[in-house]
Amino acid sequence: MSTESGAVLAAPAGAVPVAVVGNPNTGKSTLFNALTGARQQVGNYPGVTVERKTGLCRTPGREFLLVDLPGTYSLAASSQDEQVVVDVLSGRLPGEPRPQAVLCVVDATNLRRNLFLVSQVAEAGLPLVIALTMADEAGKRGIRIDAARLSARLGVPVIPCAVPRGQGVAELREALVQVAGRPNAFPPVPWPPAVAEAVREVAAADPGLTPAEAHRHLFDLEPAREPAPAVAAVLGKARQRILDGGLNPVSAEAYLRYRHLDALLEGSVSPADPVRAARPYAVDRFLTHRFWGLLAFCTIMFGVFASIYWVADPIMKGIEWLQGKFQVWAGEGLTSRPMLQALVVDGLINGVGSVVIFLPQILILFFFVALLEDTGYMARAAFLMDKVFSWTGLNGKSFVPMLSSFACAVPAILATRTIEDPKARLSTILVSPLMSCSARLPVYSLMVGAFIAPRFGALWAGAAFFAMHLLGLVVAIPIAFFINRFLLKLRTLPFILEMPPYRLPTLRGVAMKMFSNGKEFVVRAGTVIFAFSILVWALTYFPHPESVGRETEAVARARGLGAKDVERAVGSAYLEQSLMGRFGKSVQPVFAPAGFDWKITVAALAAFPAREMLVATLGIVYATEGEADSSDLRDRLGQERWPDGRPIFTPVVAVALMVFFAFCLQCGSTVAVMAREAGWKWAAFAFAYMTGLAWLGAVAVYQGGSLIWGKGA
């Protein structure tokens, strides 16, 4: 079962470590899931913030610990992800054992290009198996691959796979058993004498270099890691030797490797039929069109976020009903112990339950994100956004992490390490949290469900959901322009994107992603939100002077109020006297221009460690006012009034609150990851500018709405 901890999956004694290597979009993760099932764990490599995904692959009499390495096109590392691949294969990553075999995942529809990486990996001498994925797709395009002949030519097992149908998975397990302990027989590249001599010179300067690493120093003029001084001293002479041999060091490796691969593939692979090969991409004329493509993108996104609201609503009502029943049951069982009753009913059930109720929406969001990723549409979206982003200094490669931020900003920030340019990566990190992540969904759902849907209808409610998610992207573009132009002075970057074929997602793959992310949300609700709910309840409960309660009750009864109103008045008096109430009232003037009263202010401030705490805090605050039953929080908010009788929560205030949460960086995990990836200075900058932007946005919405519709609207 997967986890987001940094722990390393403990391999059983005798398990063989196997590196899983391949280009991006080859189906590597899908194959990894098929081989390991639920026996997986996710963490980070020691000392770096690159994801380490491991899983156990069991075969009769043998177990393999598969390590899913980041996708890369070559071993000429230009990003942190790619450098990890190089370091793991060479056994130089501290705390990570060197693999004893390599499983290379190769896309059958792009065989020649994918084998470039395989030929580099093979130079390490490790046992090697090639998994030929998308073999069925290759057949549809007219590509014919003689796997047996190709295996004989390459000197390693070549196993055709159609993973969604389970084809080839068992054969891969058998192949791993067969090659274990046997060096691969992949034919080496016949380097010309000038290149071979240059490699010997570089290797002699640093005996610790492998031949593959010597090649990379020669051919990669801008490597991710600087060579040792002794190597740097001989590189110029070695490269001159290659030039004297009639080759350009910049293009020599690609030319020589592809010439070698072409000879190996001759007679084993027939070329694709041009008409059949182009057929799967025909729809891209529409989906990547500068106008129709953007319209299709907006339509798809509207459908996604509207569905999140409409589909989840009946399920949420069912969870809310169960929460109410549980509240009543717990409250009746603790009537003899008022403080414990308040803690359990008001603090825990109202706090954690107010957040867990939005789990259906979270799961639906993750379902659609996984669906768009697995179908190949994400790459089309990145291509479209490249045209939108180009004037800011960023390109479509930055949009992939930003789009991932709609689920969660933490993995999105980690995904920026695939961006080679450090300034572009930093800029993407600084704007990615503006995307509306799943943690904002509870806030949007509460406000839309309470103040938009009842007054304007379901269609406008869906539109409000879509608008709030689009808002972050719209605002991120000019902010990225400002950061790139005036702070980082980023040059315009070219964008090269491989357009993957459209694929039919597997139910298993989508379900695993949805389950993994949903589990993280539930664990978060059960730990962080649980702890903060207790803290918020304590701050809203203490001090709890009985004299205040007696005096308030007497005044309320003298005014002829009913029992429930008396109870609510006593609860309000206790809340105002609490530590949280006093703090909220002292800070409230700062948020008054945004239309927030002191209770909204308390909830907004309590949500700075985690956005979900807004709903949890509102649940605690209003339960503290005497609502120890199953009263709907949405109804309770609608009953709030200013001293002059005006409603506190109106559609304008609801939108202002949503805008505040759309912009504010209220996530301790995100700040910590930003600090680790970019440094505390930039994390503090992001927190400051996003908080200021959130305040300005909320004030602008409230003041503008009040001018148009009045403060009571």
C-alpha cells in the first residue's frame, strides 16, 4: 500500500533490486503497478527531493525490489530527476544500493528513439530486460516487430506487453528470473578511433568514471553536474581529438548511436503505415487549435468542476446525515460530562466531520485528474498553454506542474524538478500554489452550497466552482510575467513536447491514483485536522467562566427568548470571552474591509496551517454557540446577523471569502516543500505576496459588490 512518507520499503532478504527505466509516456508506471500490485511505497531518495517509488515483484522462488526511476530520454542529465537516474544506475546515490538488474520500458510505437536510452543503460553492464509496451498500438499503426529476432539482435530478452489486458506481465517476471546475475550482451556502439581515444583520455583523468560517464562528459557540453577538475582539464583536448576525427562533439553521440541502432533494427521492424500512424492524432487538429482547442479545454474543465459539485452532492448529504446521527449519539452518551461532551461533539465531530464530508468531491477531482493524465490529454493542455504562457517567459512545460496543483501543490512543486532552467523552475514554484487545490474544495462547496445554489440555481453553482478554479490560473499568468521580467529576468525558453498517443485508461490505474490521493486526504483529516480541531476547540472553550453564562441566561430569559435562543446566547457569550474570541476581535479590523466579522476572521486565521481548517473551525465556532445537534452548518451561517440586523453571510461575502482562500498560501506542507526546493527566502516571499494578494482580492470583491448591490446583498 502506498504512502507519502519518506520511509524505504524494506526488502525481504534475498530480494534483487531492479531499476525500472524508460522515457516519459511509455507506460512505465502502469507496468510497475501491474508487476507490484499493492506492494508499493512512495518516499524520497536520501538527501534529494526526488520521488522514490518501490514495489515488490514476486515470482516462484525469487523476489525483486523494483525501483521506478524518473522518466528520462537519455543519461545526459540536465535536471535533478535525470541526475538521480544516473546516480542510481552507477551506485553513487548515498543510501541507495546499486541495482542488480535493469528493466527498460520501451514504447513499441517509438522503438528507435526509446532504444537510444537502452543503449546507454546497457553500457553499465547490468542484466537487462526490455519490456516492449504498447505493442498492440504499434500493430494498429502498421508497425510489425519480430520480438524474437529483435531479442537475438540486441542480446537481451524483449517481451511485448499490452499491460491493460495483462499480456506480457507474467513473461516479464520469468525474464527477470532468467537474466538475474548475467551481464547483458547488448552490442556496444562501435565508436570511431578518435572517439575511443578521447574516452580513454577522460577515463584516465578520473579512474572512478565508467565508460558511459566518460561519454557523457564528452558529448554533453552543459551537464547537470560539473566534472572533476582533473577531467575538466583534459576535456578540451579530448573534444578537439573528436573534431579532428571529423565529428562534432555536440552531435556525435546521437549520430553514432542511431546509426548503430538502425543496423540492429534492420530486418526486425517494419515501418509504420503513414496513414494509419497519423489516424490517432487526427483529433489534435481540433484539441490543439489555438481557438477551438482552448474552447475545448475550458469546456472540459467546466464539466470536471461542475461534476464535482453535482455528482458529489447526494453522497455528501448522506455523510452529513450520518455525522448528525453520530453527534446525537455521542452527545446523549456524554450528558453527565459537559466538557468532554463539548470536546467530542463540538471539537472532534464538528471539526473533523465538517471536512470529511467533502471527501466525495476530493475523490471525484482525483478521478478526473487521473483520467486526463492517463488518456494523454494533459500533454495537449500543456501544448495549448505554451501559447498562453510564452509572453510571460515560461512555456508549456511549466503548465504540467501547475495543472497538477489542482489536485495538490506539494507534488506539483516537486514535479518542477523536470524543468531544466533553474529560473523557470523557481518561477513555476512561486505561482503553482495559486492553482485551486483539493484542500480549497471544502471552502468553495460550503460557500456555493449555502449562498450561490439556493439563490441562483445549480447551473450558477457549477459556474461558480469553475470560475474559482479558473481564477488562480488567470491571475498566475500576469504574476509569472512580473516575476520573470523584473525579479528573475528570465529569458524566453523553447518548448519541445512529445505528444503521446491517446490511450484508454485502465480502471485499475485510475482507481489506484484516486485511492492513494483520497487516503492522503483522510489521513490528513485524521491527524493534522484532528489535532488542530482539538486546539481550536480549546481556544474557543477556555476560559469558561460560569458567571458569564448565568448572567447571559438571565438577561435572555428576561427578554422572553425561547429555550434554544437562550442556549445560543449563552454559547455566544462564552465564545466572545474565549481566547479565540478575544484574538479574533482584536484582529477583525484588518479584515473588516473584506466584510469579515470576527468569527470569519477567527476561522480564516485558524486555517493558515491547513486550508481545510476554515470549515472545521466554522463547525466548531457555531457548535459552541449551542448547536450540539445535527443542524446543517450552511443553514447556521445563513442565520448570522450584524448588530443592525443585516446578514453577515451574503453572496458577496461568500465570494470574497472564496477569493481570499483562492489566493492565500494557507498550507504548512506547501510552504515547507517550497522552502526545501527553493529556499526559505523564496518561500517567505511566496507566503507574503499570496497573503497580500488574497487580502486585496477579498477587499476588492466585497467593496465592489457592495457598491453595486449594497452591503445587505
